[in-house]
Amino acid sequence: MREIRQRRNGPRRTIIDSARPSIHQAIHPFDVRQFRSALGRFASGVTIVTTRDAQRTHGMTANAFVSVSLNPPLILVSVDNRAAMNALLPMTRYYGVSVLAEDQTALSNHFAGREVEGVRIPFVDKHDVPVIDGAVAHFVARLVDMHPAGDHTLFIGHVEFFEFRDGRPLLFHAGTYQQLAVQISKPEIAPEDEMSLFRIGNIDPRVD
């Protein structure tokens, strides 16, 4: 990777040229499988992303779900370019996100493409968009932006409906499902900062 600096009748621009491999890459070829394993050490929740076209309801399991902004209320889901959902969302323009409860592993497996015998899909409509009944949280978002990102596409949605309940979420870590254990400690954070580990405005703590 190299930087190309250009000035064309205006301010200087920096372009990242990713076509040229770095010296490190040439010596140590990038191991995609190991990269995936490293990313898997980041524990996450499990969601099912849903939408509906004229024919039927569609869903896919995803743990690449991100809160983007509180004002305006924006969320993001990252979808593999090979997935059917990648072609559907630009057409339907709306999607639901269901944050699964710990007893919904069968649903996660089903929508991840693993055959689950006898599974029942508990769809319910929220704000005219299908979501999964029994989840610990639901979000319904209107697609407002999309960005190609390598072999995935990032779909940013403006949240038009949400709800949540107390319950234990399904977790995913290192390729396996996990459950919450006994709470070790709780950071002293204000209620308005509940979704964050740090207080807004204190993002540069001392390190000496």
C-alpha cells in the first residue's frame, strides 16, 4: 500500500493505492482464515436481519450489526455480497433487526443456512416489517445509505421503530454460541451513556 499525493487546482489530496502490496505483505502473505479467527475473538450478539418483498419474507443471521448514531438514530448491517439479502435491501428499502435471546439458537442456525428440523419461524410485523418474535430487541429501519466495502456491503438505516425487553441475549464468540455468566463488574456510567463503555467527552484519558 502506498500514498499518492496530488494537487489539481485545489487542496492537496491523498490517495491510498491498495493495489501495490506492502513489504510486510510480500514477506508474510495475508492469511484470511487466521484473520477470521482473530475477528472471532470479539464477542458479539446475534441478530436476524429481515425484509419482505412482493413474494415472501426473507431473513439472514448476522452478527455484523452496529449502532451508528443516536441523533439521527442510525444503525448498520454488513451483508456479504453473495447473500440474497444484498440484492433485496436496495429494492425493499426497509429492514428489521432482531437481537436474539439465548434460547433462539435454532433460529440463528436456520437463517445462517444450517438445516434445523422442525424449526418454527415466529415472524411478527412491527411497523409493517417482519421481525422475530421473542427477541430481546427489535429495530425497524429505512435504508438511507449503502457503501461497498470489499466483499461486503454496508447498509445504513434510519430507525423508525424500536422496542426491547429484559432478557438474556444470545452471544457468539470464537465460532461458538455463548451465554451470559455472572456479572463481574459494571462500569460507572450515566444512563444516557448505557450503550458506551466511556463517558461522552472523556475520550482521551491519561496514560502516564
